[in-house]
Amino acid sequence: MKKLVLQSALAAAAGLFVLGAHAQATKLKFAVFTPDKEQTYLTVMKPFAEAVNRDAAGLVEIELFPNGALGRAPQQQAQMVLDGVADIAWVIASYTPGRFHENEVFELPGLFRDLQEATTVMTRLVQSGRIRSYDGFFPIGTFGTAPYSLHSRNPINSIADIKGKKIRSSGAIEGETLKALGAVPIGMPVTEIPEAIGRGTIDGTTSHPSPLFDFGIARVTSAHYFTRLGVVPLAILMNQKKFDALPKGAQDAIRKHSGEWTAARFNAGISAYNDSLVKQLTADPKRKVVFPSQAELDAMQPAFKGVIDAWVAKSPRNKELLALVQGEIANVRAGK
């Protein structure tokens, strides 16, 4: 009898230990204002959460909240992380001007050839701490879009066709670029674009390919002019204090699947997705798709240079940031 009582007590203690260990797993709320069918969610965010949950089972559990479940306003995502409404969030840096001020260098027009180049450069500079805009945050991933192009209800056969037109802009630098090209920039988040074009509030928008379909912009546009404006910085950010409070095993799992890990998935997945969407646009006879000649692209460079020069003149640090980005671009193009 005593032996049975002892065995029962040991079994109960073991059960309590397992339950206690399970209860110690920290739950992290990952806020995603975009739909759960959006490609970056499927390609990067969901795989990241699954990989960390697998590697740090019992220590941490990341729970995804897509479709704006924790907050729909794109402009509020970074503040939600700092306020503890979310522990991790998908952030479009240009929607919160002033907070990620050094990111403006990535938005300057004409610097990057493509998404992969922009994302690689951003990842290297942010993860190494050479871009200093992330106080209070642990950067899980930093990404650059494909260079933004122009999409409208009305035909755009040359860059001159946007003069005087109201074109949605995603941020201050992009707005200055549109002004330099003769357009009237109207700032608004990506979630509001389809309704604004449909109502005639704006004539068109800047965008890279994936939001055209992921956010329904393609339903209200039929003219697509694939110039190469600046890129838009994107990020998956975690509250730094929350990260620091995690056990080492959980921190290690998050670090393992941050930086280059997320960049590689974004580069491969979103590049392939964008390519498929551009093919879909060009195959549609109801659409007018224009790829400017090199001569046309070169003709835009004076406008781009004016935007860059004005930005550099604002502070000595801006000049340093541009040199950092140009140096890292050179490294990427040299295969380093």
C-alpha cells in the first residue's frame, strides 16, 4: 500500500512538473494588419512563427493575429508593439514618419534595381546596427519592396502623362519624387487605395506588383507603367524588452529565424510572386502595360537626383547614410 501511495505521489508530481513547464511557455502576439491570404504572410510571417514554435516548444509560442485582429490601422502597428498591445508586428515604416527616420535613405528614387538587392542591403545595414532607427525594437526581418511603379485608371504611355494627376504616395520621400515628376502626391495607406481610385479621389497610385492583387488595386486600375521609383521599407519588429525577458532558448530560436532567414524567404517567395503577377498583367488584353525604355528611365534621373540632393542637404548624417547604402549596393553587385 505504501509503495502504491508513493508511486501515485511521484506520478502526480511528474504531472505537475510537466504542466508547470508547459505553463511557463511565453505566448507572443504577432499583429498582422494585412489579410491572411496576403503573400508576405504566407511566405514569411507564418513560416517564421511555425519555425520558432517548433524550435522553442515549451519556451515560447507565437500566435498570429492576421486581418487586423489586434488593430487594423497600418500607421499604428509599431506603437502597438511598444505599448504591449502586440509583441510582434508587421510594419510599413514609411507610414510612421519620424519614427524610423534613417529608413528614408532606402526610399530615395533610383537606388535599387530590384527587390532582392533592396532587401539584402536593408538586412545587412539594419542587422549590423549601421541604420539606427530601431530603438525599442528587435528587428526580426527588414525588407525592401520591388521599386515602385505607377498604376492608374487612365493610360500612362510616358512619365509626362502623370503631370497634374493625383497619385497616391506611401511616404514623404516618394511624395517628393512624384512632385519632381509633375504629379500631385496624396498620402494614404495601401488599404484605402481601391476605394479612393474607385471614387475618383485619386487618379492612380504607386505600388509594387503584389499589393495590386493582394489589396484589390488591380480591380480599379488598367494602366501599368513600370518605371523604377524608390522602394518602401518593410519590417517585422518585436518589442525589445519582451525579447530580452525571454529565456535564452527562446531568444536563440527567434534569432535563428530572423535577419537573413526571413530575407531569404522574402527574396525568393515575393520575387517569384511578383514575376507571376507581371506576366498576368501583360497577358490581359484589357490592360495597358508599359515598360519604359532605358532612354526614358535615364530621362527621369535629373528629377531623382534633385530629390536625393535635397534630402542629403538636410543633415551630415543623411550624407553618411547614402554612402552606407551605396557602398552596400556595390558589395551586392560585386557578389560580396
